[in-house]
Amino acid sequence: MLAKIGIAVAVIVVVLAAVVALQPSEFRVERSTTIPAPPAAVFAQINDLQKWEAWSPWEKLDPAAKKTFSGPPAGAGASFAWAGNHDVGEGRVTITESRPNELVRIRLDMMKPMAASNLVEFTLEPVGDQTTVTWSMTGHNGFVSKAVGLVMDMDKMVGGQFEKGLASLKSVAAAKS
């Protein structure tokens, strides 16, 4: 009887491991909005990491997080590190590419709650006197991330935060233009 239970448990573990291994290795989360402001006004809010406090959804999750800025005040090389509560964890963002009024590309390095490095992009496209902003994040799913993805939907979790952030960015950029 004990042997049958052991075999059944082993089969379940193998099947679960196979299901996890078959999950996608790459992920992409993306949200867009149109902001009633010119690209220069929107770009100014994204390209300067110190201005993120006004619109980033993660700022509201832990206003007491320890923050450190380094590098230039804006653009390529600007960096922002934080250590906060369980809602925001610990990590660093560094702008790796900045094309005025078009693109801000960022490397996101998370240390907690789970180590990961991802690519974040903000693309800006003029539409008349408005700007369509697309906020995306891409990255690699390791085995543990794939397993977590079976019970937690990354697109809904992160995408929901992107939606909140874009709504706040819309308010801030429109007021500044």
C-alpha cells in the first residue's frame, strides 16, 4: 500500500514538473493609452526617474520605501534603486536608451521578492495633438517563474499596475502641458 502511494506521488510530481516545463519561457505584458498632451510633455515625465513619484503605481504601494537615485538626472544612465515592503520588494531600474519624445528603454533588476531582470519600454507615438504611450515589460521565465505563473496571472497583476500608472501619467502629463 505504501509503495502505491509513493508511486502515485512520484507520478503527480513528474506530471506537474512536465506541465511547468512546458509553460512559455518568455513573457510580455503591455498596456497603452492616449494622453491629451504632446510627446515632449509625456517624455519629460518618463525620462526623469525622480518624476515617477507623481505617477508610478508602485510609489503608492509603499510611500516609505527607501529610494536612491544615481547617475545623470534624466536619460540614459539615470538609475533608481528602492527597498520597500512586500508589495514593492527591492530592485533597481536603469535607463539604457532614451530617444527624445519617442522611447525610454529601461533595465529592471529585481532582488526581492524574486530575483529577475526584465526589459521595460515606454514608446511614444504622436496622434494629432495627443500622444499614444505604450508601456511594456518583457523577460524570461525560469522554472520557478513558470510554476508561479500556473497560479498567478502575471499579465493581470502587472498589467493592472500598468493601467493605474498610465492613468496617473495621463493626469500628470496633461496638467503639465
